[in-house]
Amino acid sequence: MRLRQAREAAGLSQRQLGIVAELDITVASPRINQYEQGRHMPNLRMLERLGEILDRPLPWFFAVDDDTAALLLAWHQASSLKRKRLLKKAAEP
């Protein structure tokens, strides 16, 4: 589900994503489709590669709920200054 969301947000077709991820051009679209449909699970190396292409951190794909996924994505996209501020705020009593 999240793979499809990220791919669509990036404006890529299944074929385009597969090709950029260096899948063979003849299987690029079907392979990404199988991943999105849950018929096959990409190995961690491929999932990490897809995350790099789609600007998503690896744990985002495994988050059990949408709130956690949103937090992981916000953290991933935050500047180092914003991350420091958030950590400082989280440490406050």
C-alpha cells in the first residue's frame, strides 16, 4: 500500500519506477505491480533502493499504522536543525 502511495506521489508509473530501480525493462512493471499487490515482497536491498528513489526511509514501509508512518516520513524529511529541536522538546519533562 505504501509503495503505491509513494510511487504515485512521485508521479512515476510502475514501469518507470522499476526501470529507475534497475530492474530488467521486461519485468519492471510486473515486478512493481506484484510488490504493490502484496504477491511478492522485495528483499531489503530492493526496498531500500525503492525508498531512496521515492525519498522514503526504510522503516516507513514497515510502519504498522499511518500515524507512525507519517512521523517517520516527517523525521526523514526534516532538516538536522529541526531534528535537534524535536529531540530537545521530546526530552523535556
